[in-house]
Amino acid sequence: MKLEKKIFLEGTLEVLSGLHIGGTDVGIVIGGVDNPVVKDPVSGLPYIPGSSLKGKIRSLLEKYTGNYSKEGKTRGNPCDCGSCDICELFGSSAKASENNDKKILGRLIVRDAFLENSENINSNEVTELKTEVAINRLTSKPISGPRNMERVVRGTKFNVEFIIDIYENDNEEKYINLLQKGIKLLEDDYLGGSGTRGYGKVKIDINKIYYKDADVYDKGEEPKPYTEGKS
């Protein structure tokens, strides 16, 4: 397989309702946060791991198309056919990778998404504590004491970057369209935890699409704007 180009899709992800992607709780003291969000150890600011974004988009596409494992102990796991459009874009599942005739190279890279204008932001400005209590259905009394959930607040924006590797004879428009469909599905679903309780509604705006080919890597030319069907 010969790599012909890399297509870059860049934009912003805006949080429309409190977002919780769990981080480590090591070192949490009494009275602190029970469930903190994942944070960049360098800046101390929340970020969205590329693995969370990529995994959620793949999962939604598999549910939408019905392409997921349907039998045995792996029922409901990622598609393991090694030949569908989703496997081509996202790569083989762990099970498919065990079988050489189903192993397939993924084309999609999803970068970690960091805060827009992070140099001017303090962590307290973009996170909140939400107190939750479990209630007994019959008595309406609390089952346990309150717990504090840390969330990224509504209106926070992250920079997102998706990269699609295009190999010889690939249908690049197919992969771009599949990714964009996955993004639309995500906007109508949720990212992170507790989505059925109102968390994790997001909006993703892709505002820049360009590509790099041999002219860029070999000759030092500038990246080229992507025009559908004319790249």
C-alpha cells in the first residue's frame, strides 16, 4: 500500500451541556471531587482524548449501519469483519487483528483536543461541580450521600483535528463522508459519561479541510485546500 496523501479536517468542538470524560481520582481528599474530568498534566486544563472521540464516533457508525459483532461473547463489540468501510477507516478491531486475513490498516488519526485559547484560561473557569444523589424509587429518600461530579461547562470550545491517510486507489470522498456522518451522529448523541442524564451534548464545526501530498513532503510546497472531487 502506497501512501498518496494525508487529508486534514480541522475545527472546533463546542460543549453544549456539561461534559464529563473521567480522569484519575488519585490523591482526592475527603470533601474533594469524587469524579474529576481528565486533565492535561502540563497545563492542568481539561482536554478531550482522541481515543474518546474516535471510539464514540466509530461506535455510533457501527450502530447506525449494524456493522458490529453480533454473536457469542463478543456480541456488541466493534465490527470484526475487516472489510467494511468502517473497518477501512478506523482499522481492525482487536479480534480481527488476531486473524491475519481480516487484519486491516486504519486510515483515521484523531488528535487529542485541547482548549481553544488555553493560554488565557484558568481551570476553574471551564469546570464546575455538579452534586448528584441516588434516590430510592419507593420512599423518595436518598440511598447514599451526595457525590460531586466535575464537568466541563457549557460554552467551552476545544480545537479538533482529524487526519485521513489516503492510499493508492482509495476512494477519499467515501472516507470523508463517512467521518462527517459520524460527526453528525455524535452531535445527536453524547460524548463522555452520563449522556442519558443530560451530559455531553456537543457541536463540531469543521472549518478547514486541506491535504498534503508528495509536493508538500518532497518539495516543501504549502498544504493544498481540499475541494471535493478535485484534490
